[in-house]
Amino acid sequence: MKFLTKVLTTTALVAAAATPAFAGEKWDMPMAYSASNYHSATGAEFAKCVTTGTGGEIEIVTHPSGSLFPGAQIKRAVQTGQVPIGERLLSGHANENALFGFDSIPFLATSFDASDKLWKAAKPSLEKVLEAQNLTLLYAVPWPPQGFYFKNEVNSVADMKGIKFRSYNTATSRIAELTGMLPVTIEAAEISQAFATGVAESMISSGSTGYDRKVWESLNYFYEVDAWLPRNYVMVNSQVWSGVSDQNKNVIRGCAELAEYAGNWRAKEYTGFTLQGLRDGGMKVGPASEQMVNELKEIGVTMTNEWLAEAGEEGAAIVDAFKAMQ
């Protein structure tokens, strides 16, 4: 990680060499996850790269942990110009357009390699959707594979019935419905309190989220099912972007490319580290039972068909393009 930090910083310094430093625009960048999370750390380095690379003409200041806007409000804040730039979970918008949920189709892409291919297949369509919403995509970074967290041991879908389940997008709400769990909408910044107070008793998320929020203080089991690898993305208001000089656009694009690379690298490295962190915290971490996996895959088929029906021809084209890469 120190190497990647040096790469980002060095690139920014090289870019800054031709740019005079002076007080310029300040871009506040809301982020939903804690400052210690690798998405936020990558975003902070991206911000520093842009600030240095533009010679201070554009200073990006990150605001992690939903401190400026809660996660659910970040995209709207960027769209409407309340802030020029922000980071958000892509699938958090699946209720407004099914294409945003391409990365949360259960058991479609279950590895980093498959996730990268799915992203390549979906990116052109996503950019068009965002463009129509006054947003320009800068970069996107995956989360580690998603698994199930529970307070008590669970070996089948029947064991899940009635459990209060944290939902944060359309896919997680639907999983709750199909398993008989009770969905409760909880943003990332509220996870620790929700589990501590019993508002929620379960969630599907990465080892990273559980580790960052020390969920072992309330939960006891993490089942590795590798359901999907969702992505966070960084977007900029298109009107603001149109006012950026070509030179600074090139700097920002370069910093974004490096941030995407660094974020992908960190996601892979962080996967094993955080699962061990859950174990060290006292949680039982391991594969789900064969019965539970088979039952979840049946639910995955149902959700895939539902997504394809909702996403239409564009959604089918994404899945077809992805499968052609396999």
C-alpha cells in the first residue's frame, strides 16, 4: 500500500510541475464509509493526487463516514450541484434503474476476475445512464466477495426466517423477502449501533465492512458464500466537469485511473486480512453448509431472472457480453 501511495503522489507531483500553485476551487467529496475503509483511503489519495496535480487549482477534500451527506443522499447531492463530486455504492440506485444493480446479481460474478469482466461489459451502459443524470463517471472499485453475517448459527434458509436483516439496496431487500427475513434499511455508518441495539441481527456484506465496524461485538458467524462483488464509484457533476480545463481533466483522469488500480489491489489484499480480523475478534468464519449454498443459488436464479426482466435488452446485453468473456 505504501508503494501505491508513492505512485499516486509521484504522479501528482509530476503533473504539478507544469502547473502554478495558487488557491483555487474547493471540491467537497462526501463518502459513506469510515476513513479507515480502503475505499475511503483510496478516495483520500485520489483527492491528494488531484489537488497536487492541478497545482491547487482544484482542491478535493473528502468527508468519510457519511459526515457530509448520508450514503443514500450522496448521488442526489452531486446531481443537483450541492457538491461537485462524491462516492456511492452503485447498486444503491437500483430502485431508480435496474442497470445500477448489475453487480449485485447473486452468483453471476463471484470472483475478482469475473467482477472485472462484468464491469467491462456494463461500464458503457452505466456511463450513458449517468450522463443522462448530469453525472460523469471517474472510477469504480469493487468490494470483496459478499458473505452472510449472523448472530446465531444458520445452516439452511429455513433457519433465517424472522431474522432482522440489514438491507441497503434492492438486491438485499429481495434476499430478505425470499429467505423469510425481515429487511431493515441501515446505512454503513449506522451498522455498529444497529447490531448493538438489536435493530438488525444479520446482513450480507464483505469481510471488510464487518471488520471496519467490529461486528464481532454483536455477531458470531460469517459464512463465505461469495454471492457477488458490488462496486463503489466516484462521480462528478457533469456541469462542473465541463468547466474544468483540458489540462486538469487529464490530471483528474490520470489520478482516477491510478485510484481504480490501487483500489482493486487493496480489495484483493484486504479480503484475507479482514476475514482473519473477524476470526481474531472471535467470530466463526467459514463456508456455508452445502444445503444453504444450494438453496441460496436457487434464490440467485430467481433474482437473476427478475433482474433480466426489469433491465430489459440492455441488461441482457450486459450478461451476454460478460458470458462471452468467460
